[in-house]
Amino acid sequence: MPEMTTAAPSHLVSVRELFGLDTDLTVRAFREPVDHVPDIDPAYRFDHAVTTALLAGFGRNRRVMVQGLHGTGKSTHIEQVAARLNWPCVRVNLDGHLSRLDLIGRDAVVLREGKQVTEFQEGILPWALQRPVALILDEYDAGRPDVMFVIQRILERDGKLTLLDQNRVLSPHPAFRLFATANTVGLGNLNGLYHGAQRLNHAQIDRWNIVATLDHLPAEQEIDIVAARVPSLDDPVGRELIGSMVAVANLTRNGFRVGDLSTLMSPRTVITWAENIEIFRDPALAFRLSFVNKCDEAERPIVAEYFQRCFDAELDRSAMLATSVA
């Protein structure tokens, strides 16, 4: 794959052809993939509203935040848009261990001509800012306060970043883009579902030009995706089975929303369940090994009830406990 270019995107493409959306919009893209361009997932299905918001981010340099429950594919959605635009893309997870120095950079001792010298090593923020890169800030509402105030600088209209240690002011590359994913839009852990999520001040949130909400896919689209991933189930009987699996997944998602469950089934989990059915030839056993054993023991009877409602069959609790112990 060629190295990353420093040029701006110049290739005009049809949104209808690239993303399968019912619109006449066009957007500029790079002609060919280079380093850091994500791989295209041909089975991916795009949400119309979220894709339109992301294309405004790429095409008009808008700061876009995608909000939604975990497992809805927020980061993947941004990556798949970038993949089709041949736009280099880098993800940074704002976990509690990421520091200001990780973002900005730090002095490091290096060997030059046999001598140890100290020089500044750029962090991910100045590196990306100076290149045609889409930077995704994952788990945006879990970032530490010192990290968030660093990011706030590049959310200004001009997006310049001051490196105090270097006495330098960096201007963003014309094709630098900034995106974020979040569970709570800066509201913190109000309902107890997202431990570690921080409350963000309004000035921080107000600097994002667009906030899009991504929910789980409609059942028919999710069935299509699972069938594309597991072709052995892509027939009428297999699709009926997948339909029951997606129904179970939606029940876990509703249970998570109302606080009955502490975890939920993402589309990735449903695909894993389908793949395990290929191996074990038993939907119940594959379900236990793919999802049930990840659940809190006190919540497993609720999950078993979901399975019974969708498959009209009991999930053997003794076997469920046995696989858990094993």
C-alpha cells in the first residue's frame, strides 16, 4: 500500500454508488488507499442519517460526534465511511490511562551519532493534525479532564494547536478531520450503565458541530449482515434461525436500557453466535458459549427467558452452569 499522501482529496464520488443511500449528494475522496486507510467491509450496512452527518464531517470539515449505546458500531461506522473515501483513519481510546503527554508528546532520550541526546517525540495529536487523517476519539466521555482540555484547543474554528514546550503553533492540514464516539454525550453516568463516564462542561460539547445518534440496526438489516458473514445460514431455514437470534439480541438491548441486564448483545456477538452454531450445530449451546457465560450469574435466568420466548425452547440451566464452571 502506498505511503500517506500530503495532498487534499480531489476525486469526486457519488454517495449513492459508494454507500447505497438514496441521495444525489457527491463528496470528495482520495483516488486510492494508502497507509492507515481501513479495510472495506462489503457486508456493512450504513445508517442514512449518521452517514450523511459523517460525510458532512469529511466533506465540509465539521466536527462530528456519534452517540449511542455500546455495541451499535459507532467507531466502525466512521471507519467504513473513511474506507470508502480512501481516507486515512486513526482511532484513539480515551481511557483513564491516556495522559496529556500521550496526546501532545514528550522529550525522549535518543541515540544520535553515538551520543545520547534529548529530543521531542510528537504525540498522536500533533502527528495527525499535520496530515490528511481522520482522528477518531473513542469513548470521548471517559477522558480525563487534563486530556479533554488539550482536545478542546483543536475544536476551535481554526483548530490550531500550541506546543508550549516547543514554542510552536501547528495549523491543521486541510484534510485533517476530527470525530468522536460517546455513550452519554457528556452527561456522565446518570443511569449507572456506564461507569467511568465523565460529565463534560457545556463549552466542550458546544464545540462539536454535529452530534449524530446511532441505534442498533433494524432487524432485517441485521439478518442480512449475519447471513452475509455466515453464508451457510443464508437460506430460508437459516434466515429464520437468524431472525430468532436477532430477536433475542433485541430483547437483551431493551433489558439493558431499562436496567434489567448489565450487558447486551452487539451485532458482533450475534455474528459470533452464528459462527459457533456452525461449529457446535446447537443454537442453545452456541448461545451459552457466545453470550450467556459473559453475563452476571444473577441475570442468566432473564437471558434464558429471552431465549425461551424467541426459540420456544428451554435453555438448559444445568448445562449453562456446567459450561460456566468449565
